[in-house]
Amino acid sequence: MTVRRRGPAPTPRNQFSFSRLKAFDQCPLRYRYRYIKGMQEAFRSVESHLGSAVHDVLEWLYEQRENGRSAGLPEVLERFAAAWKERWDENVAVVKTAEAPDSYIRAGREMLTTFYHQVFLHDRSTTLALEERLSVRLAPDVVFTGFADRIGRTRQGRLFVVDYKTSARQGDASDFSEGLQAPLYASVAMGLHDAGECLAGYCYLRLGTTSWQGVTRDQGQALQERFLGLVRQAKSATEFPARPGILCAWCGFNNICPSAQVPRDLAGGLEHAREEHMGPAV
Ligand code: SF4
């Protein structure tokens, strides 16, 4: 199913991830700053930091199981505290000004506790890969790349890919939500693991729910073609208009963007970026 063609070696210029295309869809100007000009965002949101720390723990948890160890919940929460601390640096910003980092730590503990009791203790599936980098050439000048949180097989032997979400809300069926990401990973995993179909799942850690959909080889091929079509749109763009909205508060270019709209109660990232720009107080 996966078509491999000869072409130039993958470089950041021809590598397209799901998040790269999502950035183009959400705000072409942000895409231009980040992927065309290669600029660094001035801060990383605490929500992104929380997501990374929780993903670290889930990867560790399944690794322990594969190594014949069963970690208890207290150990899981200790691991989370360590990951939170290790990953925290001066680039992390709390966007919502009324919140403190502690509320995100509480949210992480709650998500992991729910996952541990509702999913992990009952999960009899086999792990094939954790945080696996998936990559497939879609055209001579386009390589799709992404990281699958967990690839495994159910007790019945069905291949699956699951993506952990720490967002507060469940996604919809649009291309840049549930429509494309996990099914696209599933399409690549089928090629890697020689399967005729694959389950693609989103595990919503805040809600304690997982939604699954089956992806066949033909559907996987169609998804890769749809992704390539979206890449073509991004590659051929000559204008990159700003698309201001609520996400400006979480955009690490909001201190330099002339169109940024950041409400006062979501100005934590913007203030952080301005302080960075001005340098440390003396
Ligand atoms: S601040 Fe808003 S409008 Fe400006 S680049 Fe970022 S997301 Fe786009």
C-alpha cells in the first residue's frame, strides 16, 4: 500500500508532520514564522508541558510492563512529579493568568490516576512500539513524519495505534482533529507491521474515554493521498495571512505578530515573551 519512490533525502524542508499542516490550517502566518523562516516560538505553554510529562509517564508505564515489572499508582505519580520537574524550564509559560502551575499538576495526577484504573489495569494488549517515529515518502519532495504514542496488538491480534490526548475537549471529525492524525499513523503502521487493517484510537485522558475507528489498506492509501493534497496546498502558498483568534494566546510569536489578539486573562504567554525579548531585569 505504501508507495516508496526515489527522491532527495528527507530534510526539514520536505518533511511534513500532522502538526505542521495543522499550523498552516490554523494560522498561515504562524506557519510561515515557524516552518518557512525557521523561527523559535518565544514560549512553550504549560498545557504543552503537561502533555509531554504525561506522555513520558505513559511510555514508561508500558515499558515497565514489557520488562515484566508492574508499577503501582504511587510509583506512577512519583514518576509524573519527576517528569514535570525535569522538563520544566524558563520557556514554560502559564497562559491563563488566573491559573497557577499547581492546577496543571493536579490535572496530570487526575488523568494518570483515571488512566491507571480504567485502562491500564484492564489492558491485556501487547506493545509493539512506544513513541515510534513513523515516516513515509508520499512523493519525491514530500515525506510524512510523526510519532505514534503506542502501537500494539489486541488480544485478538488486531493491530492498533493509539494517540493520547490531554486536551479538555474531544475532537471532531475534521481533517485537523480526529479525521486525519491517528488514521494516518495507522496507515503507516499497517505498512510497517504488514497488516491488512489497523485500529486508530484517541485516548482522551481528561475524559477517561477512548474512541476507535478501523482503517483498511485502501482507506489508509486514500488518507495518505489526502494528506499529500493538503501538503501541496501548503507548499504552493504564496501568501500567509494572519488568522487571529483565541489561539493567539498560545502562539509563541504573539509578541512580534502585528495581528495578535490576546485577551488580558490569557496574556501569560505574551507577558513571558515580552520579558524574554527585553532581557532579564537588572
Ligand atoms: S499571534 Fe495569532 S495571528 Fe499572529 S501568528 Fe500567532 S496565531 Fe497567527
